[in-house]
Amino acid sequence: MKKLIIIAIVLLTGLSTSFSQQMTSFTQYYEDHYQINPGAVGTLSYSPLSFGYRRLWTGMDDAPAMQFISSHVLVADNMGMGGKIFNYSTGAISKTGIEGTYSYIMRINDKIKLSLGLSLELYQFHLDKSRLTMEDMDDNLLLFGSEKLITPDASFGAYMYANNFYAGLAAYQLFDRKVDLMSDGVFQNKQVRHYFITGGYTYDINGNWSVQPSALIKVVESGIFQADINAKVTYRQTVSLGISYRTQDAAAICIGFQKERIFFGYAYDMILTDIKKYSLGSHELMFAFKFNRSKPKL
């Protein structure tokens, strides 16, 4: 098989960070915990409809991009349900999927609850051969390689929460499947398990100001470790300013605005690795609409 001229075959999932993770999280994950833990489904007394867009490494050709739309609701006193549509892409490869989630919520005491969530996922890998440049355009990869592959997967999460704190553990890509687009091993990748450990606390300074420190630890079975450390300050539950540090990757600044049932957030990641020589940083947008009650309560 002839050598590919392009170098955009780093990961079959369509995602790549400086750690070569198969799954990356949004910088503003603390605004929508469903994105990092299925157990968060149904833990709010309102139903959020969330939209997110993230573009990594702007200024670079074929840089990774992520989009999602999701929602979840408490359908009974101890039962939540949610759904998500997502797309990850880089270069000629994309991963598009749907996810359905069920959660069971238990009361530990008068203030604390524990939610256990299970997600079933179905996603499609797509290889756009028209974006590949080969030394030999009659190469078997172009002639016989599959352009699409549909595969199932699952994730599980435990999420403990109260009015002023949360903590969670989630495991993704539980099926540990090997994905191959029938391309003689060129586009072959194993979906290794990812574990997300999260925690956050909200401290009310006075009637106007509050501060929320939080952390997200990511562990991949292939031996990758990464931590996000964050702090957000909010004024009158309306305007927020946050800073974030992602180990060996980036530092970020986040701004948010909330008015009644509408939330808007923007994050800019300043790259700290060698990629900064070629990129202007990463940008992220997040929108959320809150239906029913405007404030969560236990």
C-alpha cells in the first residue's frame, strides 16, 4: 500500500488532543454535567436543552471540531431520562452518534442524593475518501476500504449531589471494541475505556457573589492521565467569569451570561504545548434553555 501524503490519520475517532485521547470534554463541562457523566441525568428540577460547539487548534487545516445537542428530564421521583446527538470530526474522519440515558436516583439523607446512570450509544464512523490525497489514486484503500461503520457502545456513571456540591465517577466506551474500516489496518483503532472523575463546590460569599471551584480528572486505560482545574466567580447569578487549567495542554478563560431560563457561555483555550506554534488557540460556545423551574433544588 502506498504511503498517505496527509497526516490526518492520528485517531479513528476523529478526535485528537496533545494526549491523543479518543474522547475530549468541553472546557465548560461544569455548566452541563451530562456531557461527562450519565448519572447527572434527571438531577435537576428543570429540563435543560443544551447546544455546544468546540473548535480546537484554529489556524490549522483539518483541526478537530465537536458539536452536540442534548436534553434530560426527571420523569418520576427517582427516575431520569436523557438523550444526546453528537459529532466529532477531524480531517477526512468523523464520528457521529446518538445516545440514550436512563438514571435511577436514591436519597442518601435529607440533603444528599445519589444517581446511577446508564447510557447506550450508537455511532457511525465515516471516512470521506474525497479528502484523501494518495500517491496512487488506484490504491486499494480508496478502491476497497469501507467508507462507513456503525458500532454500539455504552457508558455508566455514578453522581452524588446536593444544593452546593457534586461528585461523580463515569466510565465510557465500555465495550472496548476494535474499529476497522476494512482498510488493511490503516484506519484501525481500539476504543479504549475512559474514566472521568469530577467534583465541585459552590460557596456563597454574600447575596451577590458566589465562587465555584471544580475539577475533572480523566484516566484512559492506554496510560493517559489529564486533569482540569477550574474556578468560576458569579455575580447575582447572572454574569460569570472562570479560569481553567488543563495539565500539559491549555489554560482557558470562560465567560457566561444567564438571564432567567437562557444561558450563554464562551471559552477560549490558550495552548501551552508545541501546537501553539501553529495554532491560534481553541474556541468554544455553549447555549442552554431551561424549561420548567429556573433553579434546581433537591
